[in-house]
Amino acid sequence: MAREVPEGVNLKEIMSVLSWIKGSSLWNLHFCFGCCSTEIMATMMPRFDIERFGFVPADTPRQADVLVANGPISRKIVPRIQRLWAQMPDPKYLIVIGACPMSGGPYQGSYNIVTDIRDVLHVEPAAYIPGCPPNPEGILEAFIMLKNRIKEGSYGKF
Ligand code: SF4
């Protein structure tokens, strides 16, 4: 049974505060197999310092908001990435880094490499960061774009 909203409670404002909180503290889980990982590490180091924007590495998928995928996705690893994605609570977001997870990259056409990560997770990524590898500026920009869209309330639902 649906509960009534008490008089004087502005649900829209509550949602907007929740969106602001969510966008200000995005915990991310790294699913990294490829050389792009070094660029992600560089984004976390003092020069770019991604944590100052509220992006904190998560230790477990159960507390993660963003799955960061990079590197070639082999068919053998597909059940693991599907399990990690399933363990993440909603709302959750996917950021795809580098050519490998979005097209197979240099391994495109290999018998054991998935060409598009969407085929295994069945979700539209929040951001694609192209390149082989992309640079830390691009990775940082994608995270900030995601954060701003969540804060505006135009992305994700509570
Ligand atoms: S996109 Fe290029 S740099 Fe990134 S993991 Fe694939 S081969 Fe390595």
C-alpha cells in the first residue's frame, strides 16, 4: 500500500538533495585488465587527484556506484563481470574506458574477445572514453560529466 506524503514535505526538494548527495560521493569499482589501467592510476595520483571530486575507489561491488571497465573482455571473464554488476546496488552506472571494451580494440575479431561490453551487461554506459589509451584528462572529464548529470537530477533515479 502506498504511503501518503505528510503535509509540508516537498518530495521534489528531497529528491534534489538526494541527487546532490549521490553526485558528490560516487564510489567506483574498477574492472581493469588492460594497459588503460595505468591511465586510471594516473587520474588518481596527486596531479589529477580525482578523489577531490568525491570519486572514491570501492572495496566491494555492494557499496559501489560506478563500474569502471577497461581492457579486453575475454569470454572466460564474462560471468565474473556480470556477477559484479549484479551485486552493485541501484542506481548504478557504467563507465567504459578505452577502445577494448567498446570495440575489442587491437583484439577485435579474436575468437575469445567480446566486441562490445553492452552485449554482456545489457546496459547503456554512462560514458565512453575513447582512445588506446585515453588520457587522464578524458577520464576525469567523463567522471565530472557523470557527477554533474546526477546532481542535476537528469541522470539516475531514487
Ligand atoms: S584500449 Fe589500448 S591501452 Fe586500453 S587496454 Fe586496450 S589495448 Fe590497452
